[in-house]
Amino acid sequence: MPKYLFKKVKLPKEQPDCCAECPLLGLIPKNEMPKGCRETRVCLMTGDAMTAPFSRSRKSTKDTHHPLKRPCDHDWELYQKTPFNGWYNLRVVDWHLYRVPLEETRVLKIKFHH
């Protein structure tokens, strides 16, 4: 059992332009995905799965006739107000299962030549 059950994640004041820049985007492990599923990312705020291209699409490039509808659009402003003050409590188990693998894929792997 971990010492802490929740990890506080500081949310930016403004909602990021794309989900890939959000601190609450996670990577779904291969063993949790149904066979043939293309949704490899998860919003840790809402629990909604999404595809990698959707997570990279920018809201600023969409027009008013075809707006980008993200799962957290209604919840973002709620967490900026009191009593949350821009902090989101995320379970430590979810952080290690979904967020840490995504951060590890972004790290540059150094190749040493002997």
C-alpha cells in the first residue's frame, strides 16, 4: 500500500491547446486495450480514451463550424476555482500506471558506443 493515495497535479491556468500538452494525459497499457482498439491515450481527469492523433490535434486550428470537443472542456474551469485552486488530486496508482509510461516514452534514450 503506498504511503500517499493521491498525487496533487498542478493544472495550468489556461486549458492547453492540445491534450498532448496536458499533465493529465496518460498512456493505456497494451494489456488493458480491447483487441483492435485504436485508442491508446486516456484523459486522467475524465477517464475517456482517445487516439494518439486526437490527442495531438490543436483547438486553435479548428474553426467555429467544426470545433474540437475534448472530454475535459466542461471540467477545466471547475478545477480553477475554489476549493481546488488549480490542483487536481490524482490517484497514485493511476499516476504510475498511465502517466509514468507516457513520460518514459518522451525521454531521449542515449546510445553509447563502446
